[in-house]
Amino acid sequence: MTALGPPVSLWQTTSASFVAAREPLPDRAEVAVVGGGLAGVATALLLARAGVDVVLLEADRIGSRTTGNTTAKVSALQGSVYGAIRRHNGDDAVRDYAAATLDARAWLLDELSGAAEGTLEERPAVSYATTDEGIDALTEEADALAVAGITAEWCTPGSIELPVEVRGALRLDGQHQIHPLGALHAMARRAQAAGAVLVEKARVRDVTTARDGVMLHLDDRELRADRVVLATGLPILDRGLFFTHLVPTRQYVGAFRVPGGAPEMPMSLSVDPVERSLRDARGSDGARLVVVGGNSFTTGRDEDTQHRLTDLVDWAGAHFPGAKMQTWWAAQDYQPEHHVPFAGLVPRTSDRVFAATGFAKWGMTGAMLAARIIAAELTTTSMPWAQTFHGRRGSVRTLAAIAGANAAVAKEMMSGWARPTPTADSAPPVERDGLVPVAPAADTGCSLRTVCTHLGGVLRWNTAEGSWDCPLHGSRFDADGRVIEGPATRDLARE
């Protein structure tokens, strides 16, 4: 696997467009948006069109994190999502989620109607099962979709053309797959044309609130705003205690060349205990590839992630004979224990801070519905289903799930400090300076304190991606200790 080189998504290797987002940072704005993925860019676009003075800040490059590493399916059929929402929140929440998803999808498709060729392609969506557990999940999902008013076709095994033995499936025609960076860059340029200021390489380290506004603290400058929108995955200002009910997950994805070229295929997702995601996409030479995703795990809690990537490659080779991997990457997302994304005001911020999070691997629609809700509320209007996305955590089932998730975090906190060294052979050597674990930095002879700068979790080496990952809330750092993604905003300490 090392011969494959570092992870880089197919979208990054085939993106022909870019965003000139290196504008000077102003001193103030009406609204500051933190995060240059789809949620942040869509929010900035909507606000700019409404005449709001908006500045978007991205720590790296526009689309360099979750949006640039997605499988990019724009679908109202979403695996087992509706069943989980109904189980935890009831029928009204399912209907609101469906209405918001359909609205978000329609808005995105309208925005991309004039985009470059290959940015948007129509495909049927399929959720399928190969196991008894999968059939149970699929049956529950069909019932929830009926409540939601989404008419998906129940398919018999022989009517679905997939390279696996399918026992049952749901199909919804007229859905779409996109090139996420092509779509994002088109929207970012429209946001700029509408007056939004986009600034890259501008990491926000902290946000402080007051009655008269917010102050965003960067490395060497500050920005004052009336309000701020945090579109950063897990919000970096966590007065809403999001880290207590959001579980960070990663999934590996590979793009494979197959003999004779890949056919156009349905966007497919299994609802089995081990999920598999399939779609087709164009490579850099225009040839059609198979994109395979799966092998999800909780960030920072796997001793050897390399085996998950190897398993993905082996599965692709077994089901697409002669498949050769062209590139691979990983996507991170956050699963809310109540299974509904959050979009709205963060508590205890004097009505100054909004957040968008918890898209649970469906960010192509989740980001859009969050942007639609937040932009409406910032312009004194409201979407009819907005209240459902302001936080639902009251059911007994949800409270039990939250308690379990936090117990797992507490266990990781204690075991991390007790764990002497990583168990994977390829991990850097870890020693103890007293109780503090330290490891050599890749760039110098100094040592890194491998302790997360968010809440002090002991980091675990990610053998596939060569990063230090936090098992508590999913912060990640490169081999030199620089923060890759949050909720941490500070690099690792050096010794």
C-alpha cells in the first residue's frame, strides 16, 4: 500500500477549476463564516445575495477537507438514515428531514444547472442489503420513507445489477452524483461575484463573544463581526457541547480502473453492518472509474487503519476482477446520536454564533439544508422545518446512545494515558516524559507531545494516513504536529 503514495482524492486530481480566494482580510464584517466547504460556501453565497457583508475564512484551501474527500452523492435516498431518524425522533422529524433534504437538493441542482460538463450527472440511487441485519434495516427504511412521502421502489434481488449478491434493495430514480470540487468552486466564484470576501490560509484559533459582537482570533490578526457561522465539522467553539453527542467517523475511499472501463452504475450503498458505497466517476484522462467506499471506523480508535484500506482494495479486486487502484483518500464526518443534523444558534453565545454540523456522511444535501436554514435566520426569515434542526436530544433511546458515546470517550481518555506505546509496527516510537507521551516530529529532531490540544486525549497513530488522530472527538494532526482538522485549533506542543 505504501507504493500508492499519500492519500489524495479523485476530485483533487481531476479538478480543472480553482478559486482565487486570497483576498486581504478586512477588519470587520456583518457575518463571518468559518470553513470553506459546501456548508460554509453555500451560506456565504446566500448571505451575499441577500446583501449581507460576509467574509469566509478557510484554514487551508477551499474544499480541501470534507467536501474534497466525499463520495459526492446528491440523493434523497440515504441508506438507513430515515429509519434511524424516525426511531429516535418520531414521524414529524422524518417528514421535516425529508422536506429539508428535498428543498436543499433542488436548490443545489438549480445552482449547478449551468456548471461545467461533468460537474453534475443523473443516476438512480440504490440502498441494498446482503445480510439478515441489512434486510431488517431496509424494511425499517422503507416504512420511514413512506412516512416521509418519498416513493422508493422495493426491488427483488434479480432486478438490481450490482457486483454483489443482493437480497433486497430500494431504488429511487432521478438522483444525482457530482464532482464536489467543481460544484464548490462554481458556487465560491458566485459568492465572490455577489460580494462575499473569501480568504484562504486563514485559520481561526478562537472565537470570543460579547453583547455587541464576536471577535475571531487568527494567528496574527483579528476580525470583528456581528455574528459568526461555524461550518467546521465539529464546531471549534463548543458552548453547545456538541462533542458530547457527535461521534467522529472516517471512511476510506478508492478510485479503481477496471478492464474495458467502468460502466455507468447506480449510486449504491449497502445497509449491512459493514457498509459499501459505489458510484462511477471520470478519471483525469476521461476514462470512467469505479469509486468504492467503506470500512468506516471511529476516528482515532483503530490500532492499525492500514488493514481497513487493504480490505477495501481486496474487496474491489474480488468484485471487479482486474481492478487497479488509481488513488485513495479518506473522508471524515460526524454522526449525531439523535441522527438529525444541527443548523442554528449555538446556546450560550448571546445569539451571536451559528453552527452547521452532524451531516452523517450526507453532506451534499446536509450542507445545503444547513446553509438554507442558517442564512434564512440571519436574514430575519425562517424555513418551515428549521426547528427540527435546532437540536433534538430528548428521547430515551437518544439519551442512552449519548450516554454510551460519552462512556466510550471517557474510556479512551483513561486508557490513552495508561497505554504505553502504539501497537502498530509502523507507528513512530512513543516514550513518556513523566506521564506525557512524546514522539519524534517528522521535520526536526525535536519531540511532539502526542496529546490533543482540544481536551487532552492521547493521540493514536493512523497507520494508513500517517497522522496523529484523537480518539475522543476526532481532531487530527500531521506527522509534524500541525493541526489538520478540529475541533482542535492549536498545533501539538513541542519539547
